[in-house]
Amino acid sequence: MATSYAVRPFRNALFLLLAIGLLTTSCKKSGGSDAVDPRDQYIGTYVGGFQTSFTVGGVESAPESGTATITITKGSNPKEIYIETNVPRPTALKVTGQLDDTGKAFTIIDRSQDQMAVLNKTFTGDFTATGVFDNNQIAISTTTETVQGGALADTNQLQGQRNK
């Protein structure tokens, strides 16, 4: 009988330590850092240039180029970014991009049709666009294609660098 009374304090101490350990490890620590939002590192204004070329019936035009400003802000969903540019085009490039799993590349998700101006005429075509962030730089590729008595395509390359 003396043995059971001697073991009881050790058993109670063991249960107390186990309960304290479970309570302290299961609670979220205040002041701890949550996962970093990858969009935070891309927010800002990028200054650079653009290059546009047209393909009409298989013949590509000489590229036109100029300066571009690209503004990136956070979107409403966790992987979305808003992109706005000042590139001269029939329809302003103000779109939403969705970051991929790497958090660096994105695809435009809210525009499937766009306009292009060829030989003083405006045409509507299928639109696709992708982009990538690399350190303080951004690169975006857009394509608008349609068939109007022959294949028409408008390709834009935009790039910019953010000054910190």
C-alpha cells in the first residue's frame, strides 16, 4: 500500500506538466508573424517602356515603342493584383492579374476581349496576357488576335523597373 501513495504525487505532477505543455503549444503566440503576402513586395509604380507590333495576314509591322508607367496595387482576393498602365491603346490596360503558386508570375483573369487599332480602324479580338516579377522589375506580354478577312494580331511587350 505504501507504493501507491508514493506514486500518486509523481503521476499528478506528470499530468500537470502534460496539461501545461498542451496548453502552451496549442495557443497562437501573440506578436508572431503570419505568412508574408507576396503581393506586398510588388506594390508600387514601375517606369519603363513598351513595344507594340502588328501582324496582318502573316506580315509583321515594324515595332513601335515608347515609355510606359505600370502601377500595381493589391487585389481583393489573396492572389490578385490590379495592374494599370498608361500605354497608348484603344482600350486602357486596367486589369486584374492572378499570381501563380510561385508568387512571381501572373495571368490576367478579367479580360478575354480587347481592341486593337490597325490602319486607322479598331478591331475587337481575343485577348491573353501574362507577366512576371523579378526583383524590382516587371515584364508583361499581351496579345490580341482576330480574323477580319485575314488574321490580325497585336502584340505588346511592357517592362518596367520600380524605384525604391
